[in-house]
Amino acid sequence: MANRRLQEKARQARNDLYREHILDAAEQVFAERGFESAKLQDISRLAGVSMGTIYAIFPGKEELFRAILDARGRQLLEVARAGAGSHDDPRIALDRLIEEYIDYFIAHPNFLRMHLRLGTSWVLGPATGSPGQVQLWAEIHALQADLMQRGVAAGAFHDEDPAFLAKVFSALDQVLLADWVAGGMQADRAALLERMRALVGRAIERKSPGGAAARPTTSPPVGSAANRRRR
């Protein structure tokens, strides 16, 4: 009995390792070719595993694709929680949310490219996603809307519907990152942060009496949620 349990644990550990390896390879293939053009044979070749190994874990290409979206969606929910709840001051929390999102997508460029290929609006959420993906988007949006509500109440953000401001933030984030990808991902982290902060300052934050949005002073986060999930 003890030997059987050890064998089962070893088999599960091996399958988990294969699963992560296959997911990483699939994410790269989907990023480069898109869902329709990607083939399981390409993923098998890149991952260095047999087709039988892939089919033993994933029934097909669609299930593999969905597994990536589900896993990354859960990570992005963590990112949103870490940023939106990072500080009582809504300006500082929003600034840290910007950092968390930028850091996450810099760390996972293949997922970013794969997701942008879908053509899904980050404002409206997944129209054809699984119930789990739709729920994840709703939770992320709710966290952002709650942060916007705090900012509106504090007089730090424009007096607008917080849910609308959350959508504006998502739209800015998507356009910024899509432009980064289109430009060959040449801009570094500092340039992306500076540009996103400027966009958010104009679109969401209220101006100080001096006429400019009062940007909070925050130091780069050490061990941010996004960086802890580098794979």
C-alpha cells in the first residue's frame, strides 16, 4: 500500500511537470500563430513531448487553450487584489496597480500576445469564454471599480461612475500594451510606467490646484505579486 501511494505521488508529480511544460510551449505557439493556425504537433515539438503525453493531460487544442486562459486569469486576479488593496490612499493604490499589471505582462509576454490575438476587449470581458473566465473578469473589474469608488469619494478621481472609470483604466492598459507589442516590445519598464501614469493622470485623476494631477511618490515594489509569479 505504501509503495502504491509513493508511485501515485511520483506519477502525479511527473504529470504536473509535463503539464506546466506543455502549457508554456502552447502559450508560445498560440502567441506566434494564433489559435486557429496553431497545431498540437507544433506544441509537441516545442515542448519535446509526444502527442500521447499531451492527449493524456489535455483532450485537445481547445482544452489546452482554455487551461492557459484559466491559469493566467487566476494570476491576474491576484495581481488586481495586490494592487487595488495595497494602500488606503486610492492614488497610491492605483499607482501600484499600474505597476503590478505592467510587471505581470512584462514577465509573461507570450500570454499578452496570445490574449491580444483573441481580439477580446478588456473593457467588456470575454464574450465567448468559459463561465470561469467570465467570473474572473467580473471579479477583476469589481476590484478596480471598488478602487475607483474610493478615489471618487476621496476627491482624488473624477466624479464619474466608478465602474466606468474601471473600464477606462482597462482600456488604457490594453491600448498601451497592444502598442508595446506592435512596436516590438522595445520600450522598457520605466517607459511603460511613465506612459501609463500620464494616461491615467489625464483620464482618471483629478488635477491638483496647481493644474496637474498630483502623482503619488512610490518606490518600486520589492517582490511584487507579478514578479512572484514569474515562471
